[in-house]
Amino acid sequence: MTASEKKASERAHNSEAGSDNPSIQVRIRSPANMDCSYELISEEARHKAIEEAFLTPESNHFISTPEVIEMESRLSLWLQAGYPVHLIGPTGCGKTSLAVHVAKVLGRPVVWINGDESITTSDLIGGYSQMQSESVRDNYVHNVFKTKDTMKIEWVDNPLSLACKFGYTLIYNEFSRTKPASNNVLLSVFEEGILELPTKFGEDRYIKVHPDFKAILTSNSIEYAGIHRPQDALLDRMVGIYADYYGYETEVRIVMEHTGISQDKAEKIVQIIRSIREKLPDAQKPGTRACIMIAKGLQTLKGRDDLAIDFKQLCIDVIASKTCSPKDMEEKKRLVMESAT
């Protein structure tokens, strides 16, 4: 055997030896600011990489009061009973924080979807989003060269598929901002425990929903622009819990926990916002989030030598986010001045 034939024989042998355990690089779609390249050598490593690609916000300042505990208990009860829960309430009332906290308590990995007008079924379940190229070069016989190129289309799962496959908890935030047709895939998930992947074929077309799968959906109760009414067939398959603004004492504690502000200042802020809330139409009512923003602005103001900004101006700036005209702005200024006096 010549030197070149011996070398070719060794290459062929090494190629065959490595074919049983090929090194495959998989790219997982995730937010643009994340590094998405992973060398995966096992299914466990693949799952871990996928979980890292879908991050869920942490609820770091969750407080427990009797009314919060009651809401948490009701949500946990229905999830334990096997039903998806639809949290409905005005913006800024704490729906998302409650959903994240309860999901964390369940102890399972959590995947997250933010609903909006552009969401499609593929954004929920996944799709064929990349191609993998495999090349084989055969130079075993001297002066004979063979080549074979194979293109493989790879399926990439999105949050709903991941949750159904592996028993994760799904948080579908702003559920009612997604067009109803895109959510039709949830009908069989919630009723029959089957997820259908319309673009797949054969046995791969259907996924049996994992017994640990849980779903928490949040929606605004007000008819804001961009809100869609979900189909009745889907609403019939889930439990609805209405989450209104928390009581005065709970709101004060939430503001203190989030900002570290003193109790007397937190009470003043909450009193002003609650007073304004009673006088504005539903779509313009400021929520607990507005109280937190004012408190953080007040804390920041302490470290600045800025005489042009005072407490009342902070309140005006925060509630001005839902202003539609100069006349409307003047009315909000008047409400702040009256409430802060």
C-alpha cells in the first residue's frame, strides 16, 4: 500500500468511527442580545440550552398581604386542578407579577410569550427555521473522489411546544393582544391534551401534552386599542380570575418594597394616585405601577440639585403617559394639584 493510499484508508476509518457520535452544532432562536450557539452532546444539554434561550422576568419584590395571598391561593388551586388560568384586570394592577410569582412557586421551568398583533401560530409552536448541511468526501480508492452533500431542514420549537413537551409552565402575557385565529392551536391543548403542529407530518404532527404542563394567561379588562376578544370556545376551556387594583395598605407596601421609600411618603403617593384613579375613565386610570414610578422619581430627585422639578411635577409626568390632547393634560394637572393639596 502506498503512502497516499494508507493516508486515505486512515481518513476513511476515522470518518466511520466518528459517524456514530457526530458533533452537531445547534443554533436556538432567542433574543438578539443573547449568544445562541451551543455545542450539544446530549438531549439534556439541549433542553438546558433551550430553557436559557427563553428567559422569564423575575418577581423580586413580591409582597404577601391577606388579599394577595387569597389571589395566589385561587390561582394555584385551579392550576393544581389542571385548568389554565386567565388573569383579567386593568393595566398596572399586578397581574404579571402574580403570574410570575405563582409560576416560580410551582418549581418548574417557565417559558414566556408576549402577545401582540403580529403573533402567529408559528411564534407559539415553532417551525422549520434553519438548514443544516452535511458533506461526505470519499477518497478511499486512489485517484477516485466521491462527494455527497445533504441539506437537512431543522425544526425549532417555540415556547408553547417546549412547555407541552417537557411540562414547563407557560406564561402568556397580554394574551388578548394576539389575534384570535393565532390562538386556535390552544383549543386542543387545553381540552384534549394534544398539541398539533400543522406543518409537520406523520407521528411528529402531534405532541401529547406533558402532565406537568401549566398555563397562566393575562389580559387587560379594558377595551384598549389593539385588544381582541378571545373566541368563546377558548374562554370556555379556562378559568377566569378578575384582578382589580389592590387595597390601600397593599399598594403602600408594594411601593415601599419596590423603592425603599419611607412609609409616610409611600402613603402620600398612593393617596394621590387613588384619588386621581376615582376621577378618570377606565382606560386612563393610573395603576400601582404609577405609584412605583413616582416613588422612584422622588428617590432620584433627592440626589439632584434641580429646583425646577417638584413632587407635583413628578406626579403629572407619570400620569401624562395616557394623555390624548392639551385639554386632557390640563385636566390631569388640575387633578394632581387638587389631590396633592
